[in-house]
Amino acid sequence: MKKGHQVTMKEIAKKLGVSVSTISRALKDSPELHPETKRKIVEMAKEMNYQPNLLAQSLRISRTKTLGVIVPEITSHFFASCISGIQDQANVRGYNVMICQSNEHLELEIANIKTLVASQVDALLISLSRETNHYEHLFELYNREIPFVLFDRVQEDIPVSKVTFNDVGGAYQVTKHLLEVGCKRVMYISGPEDLYISKKRKEGYLKALAEFGVAEDPSLIKVTDLTSEGNIAVAEEILQMKERPDGVFCMIDPVAVEVLIHWKSQGIKIPQDIALAGFTNNPTSAVIEPPLTTVSQPGYEMGKLAVSHLLDQLDGIASDDPISIVLETTLIPRQSTQISK
Amino acid sequence: MKKGHQVTMKEIAKKLGVSVSTISRALKDSPELHPETKRKIVEMAKEMNYQPNLLAQSLRISRTKTLGVIVPEITSHFFASCISGIQDQANVRGYNVMICQSNEHLELEIANIKTLVASQVDALLISLSRETNHYEHLFELYNREIPFVLFDRVQEDIPVSKVTFNDVGGAYQVTKHLLEVGCKRVMYISGPEDLYISKKRKEGYLKALAEFGVAEDPSLIKVTDLTSEGNIAVAEEILQMKERPDGVFCMIDPVAVEVLIHWKSQGIKIPQDIALAGFTNNPTSAVIEPPLTTVSQPGYEMGKLAVSHLLDQLDGIASDDPISIVLETTLIPRQSTQISK
DNA sequence: CTGTTAGCGCCTTCAA
DNA sequence: TTGAAGGCGCTAACAG
């Protein structure tokens, strides 16, 4: 199959017996042009169904008005929300968006960056993959002076703007909530320990404990690799403990969901035996039984803000100096922590 | 902020004292070239960190190796899966992807098409918005000979290839299942009646009834506008019926989920009082209480297949004659229809 | 084996 | 008020 022919300025020019530059001027409503000529050209363009070739335009002005986006996973509801916010805001500002997913692989992340750069996107928005443990590709972007921002999964040492959630605050809120409903032994189930959010949420967890005068207990911090098997293994491990926790805060909702299902299958009552909370506010968490207490992160807002700031920088409205934008999270208390005493 | 400069062939040429065409040839590994020259050029290109400008390349060869995708909603898990499949398969075949969402609006759908066409995508994959009730924009694409395929939300009269699920079959499966577990009065909750899937799933529903010798009963077909309010209104309506159904098949999972939640809040036991089933197999449906019987649609596979076929057509491997690819669905029986007698 | 030339579609001086 | 010329970065036919 071959693509049909697109009308070009040249053809309009020939048809009307004028030069291509006149067409160009007429179509961008240049004032220095006879109104009558302009009218005729605009009319003819419409009649011939002329559509400007963005490729040629971009090549000429060396700007594509396109942003590149890299996320770990499109199928994650959270990242889908971010993308949605990015797109909407980009469109508002007259930009298009090219989206790639890294599938949580460093290698793909690097390949995606390369593709997007080759496609001459004006700037990038990146959320790092779980595998990303070195950052040369990002420093290279920086050195090549290709504007970009990091969002959600960020790396602190890269000198670009970052948009994140107040992870410490969110984890603090939820831990505090567990303590307030009466939990005495609150556990934190963390993801891989080198992940940014693992660290930040642990920080919030410890902060709440400290505030309530509860001593840190290493046996009350478990680590999962975030796979289903890993999550369920941790859930089972907890059941085997001599002294079980009476409240558990999972770093992310999917872990909490799998723990909850496993425990229910073992006859554990939630929240009576163990209260359980997550973080992210996935759609699933609201409908599971019992509904899961969690912390909501406005992904759509995050996407919008990231684009706004990035374009402000591009347009010179905002300074090029990197800033850190921190979005607040909201505790969503549900039945999984509603201990009636 | 201004974007940093990108190295061009011209610069490599000047540095090495050869012509630009020689550079071009070396970089695409042309055989008619002195190996030594080639070596030097490739080396220098790497040293200068040369990256080809896809824009210029595309303009020259008038092919972008980019596909445009339009979906109603990225945040829907099903469409996210499709996108994921589209991207993966496109990458395998050396294509990039630009994604747009219509947010279920016809106007945005039209605007998206325009943008993607202006960006010179080689072809499009489109899933129609709910609002789309006329099809001039698609016929225009067709007339302009821009290759495209429709997937999931299709319109039958457009002479292009379509990828769909066997909706009739899926609805038949799930209705039959309800009848087999002992339901006597099976209801179908439909979406807006002009939607393709509303019609097709009704067809499957009726087919199963007929096969079981059950007469069609108009009072056992309800229509929702698919909003939360609409869904809950229908749920409540059913409770008010003198003769309630004992089994209900909802056109899509989200409807079933909202019905289920409303009924539970009213003290209805599922499946004992009324058995309930959906269609789509959203992640939510597996964790709700009771887990929802539904029909799974492999979105990722759909995306992959749509791209494969489209690119086969583009590459002349497949005929340009439109075909219809129909994917089979799978019944996922869960507790919401597990009536123990 | 390599350079010259021409042009993809568009925009923008510079002249007229 | 309009046209001619040059060039964005790259490829490809045509000469040598």
C-alpha cells in the first residue's frame, strides 16, 4: 500500500500562477500582502485540502513542537494518569507528545531516549525504570543541552527540574494513621532498597514512629522485590513470625493487595488481626474487600505540572535553574485500617 | 532555554575534508566505498557523537516510520494494554508510535487525526470515541489514501481492515454460563444502543437465550448511559422490579462493578439473590467481593495484531483489500455467578 | 571509489 | 506587494 499524495504549497502556487513564498505568506496571514491575493490563496488552499507538512516546517525552524515522554509502564494506572495530564497540558500549549515505555528496563530506556532525540523532540519528560542504576544517559542528555525534567521516579543528582510527591509526608501520614487507630507494632514492607521511593517512604515511616515515641525495630521492616512471588513470600513470612505486627504499611498498593488476598486465604481478619495500608490509590484498592486505606497521588496533576514547568523553561518564562516541585498526597482512610475498639 | 546543537553530516564532512554524500554512504554502510575512508568516518561520527536527524531523513524519503494511534482513553486498562501491544510490535518492525486520546469526544478525534496526518505518520490505528456518530473524517482519510485500521471500536461501513473481538461469541458464552448455573430470568444491561458493542453483545445474549428455549423478554433488557449515575439508577430500578432477574449480564465490567457495590449496600446477596457477570476482565473485577465473572479480551494481542496487519499492508506483504480480524474471548467464571445448589 | 547536483516542503532574507 | 534565492539535514542519481 502506498500513501496518497499530499498537496504542497508548490502545487497551489502553480495553480494560481504565483510564487511559493506568496503562498507561504498568505497562509500565515502576513500583513504585507494584497488582501485579494491572500483571499484567493486561502480559498484555494481549502479547496485543495492543503495541510502543512509539519516535518518540513520543523526542519526549517528546527523546532518540532513535540515533547518526548518515557514511562516505565503505560498499563499502570498511575502512569496512564500522568500521560493523560501531560498530553492535555501539552496540547493546551500547542505541543504534541511522543510516548515510549521502558518496560522497567534500563536498556529500553536508553533506546527510547535515543529514538526521541533522533526524532528531534524539543524536550523530554522522563520517569526512570526500576532497573536504572546508572545515569550516564541522563548526563549525556544534559551535556547535549537537551531540556528534560524527571517526574515521579527521579534521581536526585541530576541537575534538572524534578516533580515528585511528598513521599516522606505521605508515608508519615499513613504510619501516623496506623498508630492513631491503635496499632502497637507497625511494620513497613519496602520495595528494593535502592529505589528512591523505598527510602523516602521509610523515612516517613520512621518519622511517625519517632513522633509517637516508638522505637525502631529492624524485624518490623521487610523487603520485597515487588514480584507477585516476592510479595506473597513476605506475606507468608509475616504469618510465621512469633510476634506478628498488628499494622502493616506497604510501599505500594499492589503489594498490599497481594498481601491482603494471601492473608484472607489463610483466615486472617483484616483489620481485626492486622490492619493494612498501601500507597498510590489504585482503582483496585477501593473495591477490594475490605477497601484498602491508602495515600492518593494525583498523577494527572503531576503530568500537567511537569509539562507546564518544562514549557515555561523552554519559553524562557521560567529560569533554567533546576527546581524541585513537590506535590502533596492525601490519606484515604478505608476499612482495612478501621479498627473498632 | 535553548536546545543544544546537534552534530550534522556537514560538520563531519568538513572535519574530514570529504563530501557530505561520502559521509552519508559510510554511515549506511554502502559497499562502494573505500574501507579505510569508511572506517575513519564511522570513527569520527562516533567521536563527535553524531545522531542522524530523523526529520530530515523522513522529509527526504517521505516516510517517517511512525504510526499514529488514537484511543478514547489512555487511563482505561484495556486501551493501555492495546497501546502497549501496538508499541511493542511497532518497535519490532522498526516503527515509532505517536499516541493521542480523544477523551471520547468526536471533535478531539478529528483534531487528533489532523495533527497526526500533519506530522506525516505513515499510517493510523484508530479506536473510535463514544461520541463518534458520523464518519466523514474517516472517509476523508480513506479518500486521501492514508492507510489506517480500526480496532475494538470500529464502524462497519468504512472500507478498511478492522480488528475486533468476537463480541457475539463472548456475550453468548457468558449468557449461556448464567443459564447453565441455573438462572431463569437473565437480564442484559446494555450501553447506549447505537454503540457497536451494545448491539453485538445483545446479539450474543439473545442467541444464548434462544438456544436454551427462553423467550426474549423486553423487560429484561435495560440501558445505561454508562455514567456512574446511570449505572446506579439502573441497579436501583432492578431492585424495584416486581419480578427481579436472577442473573444479570452487564455489557462492560465497570457497570457490573457499580451495580455490585450498590446492591451490596442494599443487602442483596451475590450470587445467591442475583448472579452477576461483566465483560472485559478489568483488574478490578478480580479483586472485588465476590470476584466478578467476566469475559477476557486480550488487548495486548489486539494491538500487536493490528500493527502486524497494518504494516504487512504497508509493506505489500498483505493485500490492500480490507479484512476483518476477529479475536476470540475467554469466559472467566468467578464467584459472582457461582450458585451452589 | 568519491564529488557534484538536485531536491524533499517550507520559511526568510534580499531585491525589485 | 511580490518573486528569486538560499538553506534546514539528508539521500540519490549522475558523473567522473
